[in-house]
Amino acid sequence: MNDWLVVSHAVAISGRVINTRTNAAVAGAQVKITNGPADFMNMLDLQAKSYGRRWKHLRERPDRKSSTYDGHFHFLDLPEGAYTLSAMLSGAGSRYGTAQISVAVSLDSLGDLLMTTVELNLPPTTIRGQITDQTSGDPIVMARVSIQGSNESLYTDNQGDYMLSGLETGTRILQVSAQGFQSVSQTVNLAAAGTEVTQHIALASSGT
């Protein structure tokens, strides 16, 4: 007869990675414990030595998880203490910034782990604003706003508002056109990943 060892794991930190601007789940984000209690950090050092060069290439580790399709992640069996978590979307270039949060893991009166729930808000690199009539100041509905040299475009809503997010950083050319108005191009500098730039644009009538 075989004896089976049943190992019970406890969720110490459970969380979700979401898009700051849209509140949508972010899948495939790397969530990492960047700091923790001394005994946890010492355990990581020992594991790193046992894995050797493979350690830094492991996608899933006691201190590193990937968010699932619905943005969720969790860490198991952590010692109590203060932790710092960071999140980033690997492979997305500079389209998203990073998120960081401090959490505490604690035990109940019986010495069992209490699950801590967190939310990491990942900021996309964004240009937003309002398109208006230069003469009247009224919002322009269904104005087309696009990024030159890309397929990133949308139309303004009923308030003339637009938001282009998940953009690469750098100097971008914003192009705006609307029926009955002169088209406009404006330069926008997205200096860092996760930056949000507000760019309001007034269009002059084309006289037609």
C-alpha cells in the first residue's frame, strides 16, 4: 500500500492586475515580490543558488507570477511580514508603465495565514483630450483622431472626448479630421511609459 502525502497550501496574497484607464483585466503581466521579510528573501537566495543560471529565466517562481486571462494572480505560503509587489507587462514595450504596492501578510489567532487581497493598477501610455469647434467652443462629435504611421485611431464621443491608450513612447504625430473642418496635425511627446498627456484641439471651419 502506498502512503500519500497531502500538502495543503494557503494563499497569502491574492490580487488582480487591471488597466488604470479602462479597469479592464491585464493578462500576462509579471507580478514580482521585490522586497519581503528576511526569512523569505533568504529562502529565495537559497533557491536561486540551487537553480543556478536557470533561476532568472523562470517565469513562475515563489516571488514571481503571471496574471491570468482575467488579471488574477496569487502567492502561496508566504511568511508573515511586509512585502512590496511590482507589476509590468513584459513584451509590451513602452505601452504600459509599472505598478507597485506594499502589503502585509499576517496570521490569525490559530497561526493560519490570512489572505490579503490587492489590486495593481497598470497605467497605459495615453493621449486624451477634447476636440472642439474653434469658433463656438462646442464639442465635435465623430471627429477622427489617429496616430500618424500607425493603425491607432478612434472617433470622438458625444462630448467630443477621445482617449488613445497603450501607445509607444516618443514623439507622436496626432492627426485630427472632421467633416466641415480643417484637418490638424499636432506633435505630442510621450516621455515615459505610463505617461498620460492631455491634448485639447480646436478645429477651424473649412467653410464648406
